[in-house]
Amino acid sequence: MQEEKKQLEILLLDYFKRSYPAFPMGKALPSESPDFVIRMKNKNLLGLELTRLNPASALDPDAKGIREIQFREGFIALTKELFERDSELKLFVKFLFSENEKLTASRELSVAAILSNLIRKQVQGKKESSFFQVAVHKSNLPVGINELLIVHHPKLKTAIWERSNNLGISNNVIKDIRESIHKKDEKLRLYQKQHLNYYWLLITTDHLRGVKSFNLSNKIINHDFQSRFQQVFLFDLLKAKVVQLV
């Protein structure tokens, strides 16, 4: 499990670097506390810590919600199985399901077959030894699926296919971001024992959304966050969008 976690961190770091043009040039070395040390071209050392936005304020699903989650996870497992019958690629795949036009059991097999073929076409011709990322939007997906994220990294040896926002939907996004920063700020003293020049925090989220989603991005951008890290970023994986918080 720890090895799989580090493989995913490497994938997310490369995805972030490609989505944030101002990322400094240099060699990224996997580490612990922080997760990576970047040896910059000017000889400075940048410590980068990754964390996932945990919607601690999310409401627990009711019995109907639990059944919906179980159905969606079974659907993802079926799609993955169909894809891997003809491909050995290990992919990181995120499914964003529609809440307005929900996938039904009667369409499960046909939609799984459509999606497995679609993913197969999206990765066709891609080099197994390279990083690549593909986002498929609603207009190109069957009813019931709003977005699909496909990422490949040669370091990823275990396929990870899962629901977007599988930790829940935040009831207070600002509070949850602030709590994520606070928890990592408390550990910064440990990281500073390495005497690096800079420390950055990267908070990832599958798809930035909340129970109250009105102007959510603008609300975050205009909010004043505080941290002992020199820079803090929020990275929306489905949109490949980076927001600097500090």
C-alpha cells in the first residue's frame, strides 16, 4: 500500500508540473516528510508536500446514497475489467457521475462497454514509457457520466480506477481547505529538519465542488489563506486547474 501511494504521488507531481508552467526546473527526488525534494537548477532545494482535500464537513450518505455508491463502484470495476481484457496499461482513472441523469442498472453493461472502448481509443498509440493525461468531457460521454480523467505514468504499477469525490462532497469548502493547511502546518517543523530552502504544499481535489457550489472558484480565489509554507496550491485534477492559495 505504501509503495502504491508513492507511485500515485509521483504521477500527481508530474501532472501538477505539466499544469503549472511556473514550476521550477530541476530534478524531483521522492522523499518522506516532505514527499518530494526538488533539486533546482540554482542549487536550491524545494520541499514539496502533497495532501488530498478531505471534506471533513461532508454529510454521511443515507441508505439510498450507500446503495448508489455501491452500484457506481461495481460499474467502475466492470469497466476496468472490460478494458484490461485487451490492455495491460496501468491507468489512473477518475469517473464523475451525473447527479441529474443517473446511470441505471439496465444500462450498466452497455455503458461499461462503451466507456472501456472509449478509454481504449484514447490511449491507443500512446507510449507505455511516457506520461500522458486525457480529459473526456460530457459531450463525448454516455448519459450518466459527466467527466472522465485518464492519466498514465510509467511508474504506476497498480491501476487505480475510482469515483470522483469518493471521500464525499464538502459542506464547507473554505473550512476544509483551511483545515488541510493547518494539519500540514503542524508538521512543518518536522520537514524543516532537512534545512531545505523552500517548502510548498500541494492540495489535490478530484473535482472542486461543494454542497453550495455558487461561485466556488471565485470565493476561494478571493479568500485570504494563511500558512507557514511559502506557497500553497489547490489542484483540481479533472479540470487540470491550479489555484495558488498562499
